[in-house]
Amino acid sequence: MTLRNILLGATVLCAVTTPVYAFAQDAAPADAGTTVDDTDYGNDIIVTASKRSQTLQDTPVAVSVTSAAQLEESQIRDLIDLQASVPSLRVSQLQSSANTNFIIRGFGNGANNAGIEPSVGVFIDGVYRSRSAAQIGDLPNVERIEVLRGPQSTLFGKNASAGVISIVTQKPQYEFGGSAEVTYGNYNAITVKGDVTGPISDTVAFSIGGSYNRRDGYAQDLKLDTDVNDRNRWGVRGQLLFEPTDALSIRLIGDYDKIDENCCIAGNVIAGPTVAITNALAGGPSVDANNPFSYDVYNNFLSSNKIKNYGGSAQIDYDLGSMALTSITAYRQVRADTNQDSDFSAADLIGEKSDYVDIDTFTQEVRLTSDFDGPLNFLIGGYYFNEKVDQTSAIKFGTQFRPYGNALIQAASGGALNVGLLEGTLGTLEGNPAKYLGSFFRNGDGLDEGYKMKNEAFSIFGTVDFEVTDRFTVTLGGNYTKDRKRFSTDVVSSDVFSGINLDAAAYAPFRNQLLFQGGLAQTIGTQLGLGRAATATEIGAFAGANPAAFGAISTQVQAFANANQNNPAANPLNGLKAFQFLPPFLNVPNSVENGKTNDGDFSYSVRAAYELTDTVNIYATYATGFKASSVNLSRDSRPTAADLPAIIAGGLGTPNLVSGSRFANPEESTVYEFGLKGQWDVAAVNVAVFKQSIKGFQSNVFTGTGFALANAGKQSTFGIEFDGSVRPVDGLNLTLAATYLDAKYDSFINSAFGDISGTTPAGIPELSLSMGGTYTYEFAGGTKAIAHVDYAYESPVQIVEGLSGFPASVAQNLKREVNSLNASFTIRLTNGLDVGVWGRNLTNAQYLTTIFPAVAQSGSVSGYPSQPRTYGGTIRYKF
């Protein structure tokens, strides 16, 4: 019997076993009419970070909780906004609405291709969302968002080596109620949200909610004469709650979300020498040079992001007396169709850069939890994951890439070569002068790509809690994971120039001629003291005035050319190899590479928790975590250096084939952590001190022409986290959260920028903090005024480890510093009506979220600018 059948059988068992009494582990449902100032403060909030319902005070895990009240107060719209409230969390949107990067405590991975799963696991109502396209949405009726910091592999079955983001929505209620909300803001932003819940019978309740969110773009495309970076998304979510007995609870959830947006602009950070060429081709400005915060861009077609994300889940909770059984079954689909002008210029260089990704995911979790009166309790469970990824992509040259490539070749050869000369000469040397005419950098040529991956994984996990005394508890946890992936590629290049081997023997006469001409010009330039190569006119004048010397120089230069015409190191065409952008692709599987990964790991944790007093708890943790291999499903997938010799020997080599990576090996994380949690009548505080490391950290860096996927030897971070709140007077609640991180690469020899061992990983600020205050004033008659303000700060940090083609100092001098101020003011009437105004990033702080070498534009750097100031008003009605 397969593991999948066992887990599905356990699901059926949940539904048919005779009930005993109410499910002991389930938290009391939140009141549908809960308002901002009625919500629990500090460590009284109920969380399920340990897959048991406990107060935050009693949960011996480093976890930050953002309640529904805080989401309303801070106008947090999606996970991107959440980082303003959780300083240990960084969220950045990359090149499309479907690509978002989550980092906790400085650990996380980019989501630039579908084969790379994040190191931070995202769960919504207990269901794992494997890709960022399935994680961003305006979820209605969120109850709380828990951010678990550090390795969580013991309890979470898939890829939680850096942490977990767990979103919990409110269950259907047996009392009729709901809410409706309308927001209007600058950039013509309109958001409509609503939800209704209530009983169908004494044992069945329902809820249904939906949202519509649109906004004009906050940037202007001056070439296309339109706004860009808009927002246009909507979604619906329905739930049914069946409770036929006191012991049995069945929660069914179905949802559908759709995004249709143009995103995401990249501004010009450094204007390199190619900008003059693109300006000439565009007939005017092609970029807003050196001005990424003008929010003025130039493109020749509008980028598009069309994403559908839908699925359903069934959670069955069954009380067995002193034990409880839980099953969560889910099936999800993601369809993402994106296209982008990836050269980010008004010149038509990239005519198409499209990706269509189809992801189907089935998950099944079953766990049994005890609730004994004695000192020993346990949790044991199993998790099954089955996913299929089908991706088709294309990147094609635009109408102006041929003249652009011609200009690049002329510049690289000092004017000695051009596209037409190359086409004619190389064809003639192969015996057919017309073979290549008109074919280099031709409009519509490029890559047609197809990738498939199947991923099947299972894990068996459990924890044991032993109460040594009434105040002292020791917890042991373990998780065995097995993860298998099979992947294949079907990539075809029509880039003719990239398929030519410039070291081929047939081109020896051409190389000889170029070596002679170049050597002669350089030698005579030196003789004349020019400090450069001599021109043809200067060479002729020298020959006429010094015939004997010219003859000797010619003989010497010709001898060198004859000896080196087949020497790859001296090849005068080497400078042109940088323009072979899309070379032929060696598909996998092949006779050397089987296109499979097979990983297994046992992760474990040891935790001791002690109640110093009734109000102060401390804990100490040692835990390990695991993330399976990630697969490079992109045009940058290449054989490893170890496999390349066998591929060449087997006759599989394609022109210009170089080594790279097909996949990154697993991550193994470790954390030592000490924490303190205090809860008093007017204050709460949480402190964590930790040393966390990941061996084999999966680094995924954009290099300007592609993504370099590589394992770092080890990345480690020492950190201190503080999270506190205080209510000094009635109605006033003040919060402060701060994170200090001292991060470094202990070992990273084979990064995209060479050996960077001992350096600080980019994008990890040393100090992050958020502080806020909420004041509620109640008038006679019950009307309330609620004022809220919060501020987020990140100390200056280098944005990227390096930039291909640039000195290290360039990347070191490009830094990010974040200062963000948000505020809101709400009048709450006694009839359930709220009227408020709000603003985010009120100081209009500007910073770059990430930077990268401009695509096919050597010497230029592009970057994604932060979102500008937004503000608006909201009317909300709760009933």
C-alpha cells in the first residue's frame, strides 16, 4: 500500500469514527463582530505555530503575529506590505506579479523560475502554497498571520528551512454577520471587499467573501503614452463548516483568484555606453538615464501578467477523547502567463519574453494529537506532496536587435568588423557565401523553451512533550522527508550567430588575417608613440617612410599570426563571444544526465521551556531544517563541470556549451536559540537570541543574461529579535519590534562573482525595526475615534553581492536604506460603520528593492524602485 493511500485512508477514518466529545485542540472561534480595539493584545493572542492552539505567551517558538485588527489599522493589503510590521521578514516583488521573494532572518531564495521552491514556506489555512504566484492575494476575512522564524521542518512537511508564513482565515460562524468595505485612493485606486457568514442549519454554517482591487499605474511609459505598474485583481472564497456532532468538524474551502496587470517597471540606475545606441535606434530617449525614481520609463510593448490561482481543501477534525485526529486534503492549480519587454528600453531589442507556467499540486496531511492529563503528550503525523510543473517560454529578438548587434560588433572590433562582413566571410570559409546572409540577430529568432517537472515527496513527523514539572517542559521533535524530482527540457535555439563556433578550424584564415591586421596596427602604434593602435593611414605613412622596418614588423607579426590562428586564447574573435546570447541548448535527460534528484533527510529539534513566573516564560531550542534540491528550469540550465567532460566525450556537446548547474543540492539548516516571553496587565515582551546557519544555501542570482543557481558552502547569522507592546494609559497601545542581524557567508567559493567567502550576504540589513501606536478615544454614546501610526526602518545595506561586468566597488556603493511612515484615522460609529483615512509611505521614501545588469546592455544597471506614497479613504460596515 502506498503512502498516499495510507494518508487518504486516514482521512476517511476521520469522517467515520464514532465521536466522543468536542475537539480539544481547536481554538475558540473569533467573534464575527470583533472590532479593532476589542482584539487581544500582546501575548494573549491564540496561535497555532506548534500545530496546537496556544497563547503566544505559552508558545516556545519565535513567532510574530499580525492580527486582523493590525491588518486593518496598517492598511496591509498583501504579504508585500506585511514586512512593515515584521522586521525579521523581507518581501520583494521581482520582475512580474508572479514572482516574489520571501526572506526571514536573512535567509530566502528568489523565485525566478518554477523549479525553485522558496526556503520560506507559505501556508494558508494549513495548505502549503509552493510558489509565490499562489501566495499573493487579497484574502477576505483574515484572522491572523503568523510568521515563524527559523527552521520549522519538524512540523511542516515541505521546504521550511528558513521559516514559515502561516495565514489563518476566520471559520464560518453560526451567527449571521459579515462586513463590506470600499476604499478609494490616489492613482484612482478602488478596493471593494465583502464577506457574509451565517448558519444553514444547527450543524452547518457558511461563509463567502470576495475582493476587487484595481489601481492605475504609478509609473508612466513615455514611449507608449500610458501608465504602468497598475493593479487589477479579484478573488472569491467560500467555506462550509459541518459539525454533525460535538466531536466532528469538517471545513471545506474553495477559492479562485485572478490577476491581470502590467508589471513590473525597472528604472535605469547606471547608464552605460550602449544607451547612446538604444537612443539612436529609438529615435529619442530609450531610458530615463540614471534616474530610477522618476517613475518614467520607455518600452516598446506593454508587459502583461495574467495569473489564475484556484483550488480547494477539506479539513477534518475529529475528537477521540484524549486524542484528536486532523486531516487536511488540498488540490490547487496555478496558471501564470507573463510577457515582458525585458530590455527595459524604448528600442525593440527583445520582441518577446514570455512564460506560461502550469502548476498542479496535491497535498495531504494527517496528524494525531494527544491531550492527556499526565506529563506526556505527543503529536504524530504524515504529509504527502505531489506536484506537476509544465512551463513553456520564449525569448525572441526584436526588430531592432540586428542593427543593435551590428553596433556592438563594430564597437568591440574597433570598427574592423560588422554583421554583414561576418556573415559573408564565415559563409565563404564554409564554402557557401550566402549561408549566413541576413541571419545574424534576425527579428523573431531566439529560444523556444519547454520544461517539465514532477515532484513527489512525503514526510513523517512528530513531537513529544514531557512535563518534568508543572513549569518545566521538554519537547523532542523529528521529521523524516523523502523528496524525488524528475525533470526534462525541450529547448530549441534559432539564434544563428550563437550556434557558430568561432574557434572552428574552418575560420583559421580569417583569424590569421585579423591577428595580422591587429598586431600590425598595435606594433606600429607603439613605434610611433601613439599609445593606441595605428590607423590604416598611419600604417601606410609609416611603411612609405620606413620600408625596411615595416617589412621586419610585418614578418614578425605574420609569424605570430600563423602560430596562433588556432589558439583559442589568442582568437581575435573572442570579443564577439559575449554577443552569442542564446547558444544551442543541451536538453536533459540524456545519456549522461538522467534528469532526476532523490533526497532524503531526518530533521529534529530539542526544546526546553520553563515558566519562571506566572508572567514570564523562557525557552531554549536546538533545531535542524531541510529543503530538497531545486531544479534550474530555465535557459541557464547547463551540465555541471563534473558532467561536461563525459558529455563532450560522448559526442553530446553542442556549440559553445559551457558548464553551469542543472539543479542546486539540498539545504540543511541549524539554529541555536534562546527566548524569553513576558505577559503583564499592561505590557508584553518577546526576545529571541539565535545563531542560525544553512549549509548548501541555494543562491539564485540574476547576472544580466540569466540566473546563476549555485550552492553556498555555508551562510550563517547571529541575531537578536525584540517584540514588545505596552498600554501606558487606557486606549493607548504602543508597539516596538526590532531585529539585529550579523550575517556572513562562511564559505561561498563558486558564486556568480567568484569566491565571496567571509563577506556579508547582500540585502540583509544589520538593523530593522518597526514601531507603532494606536490610540482609541470613546465619546459619550459609544462612538470611537481610532488613530494609528507606524514607522519601519532598515539600516543601509548593499543590495546585491556583485554585478557581472563591473568592478566590485560598483555593487558595494549601491545601497538601500528604508524609512517608511504609515498612518490611519478612523471614526467608528455604534451602528457598525467605520469611516477612515489612511496613508502608506507618507514621507515618499525612495529606495531600490534590487538591481541587476541591464539585459544585453553591457555597462548599464537597472533596478526596481520602491512604491511611492499612497493614500485614501475607507468606509467599512460590519454587521
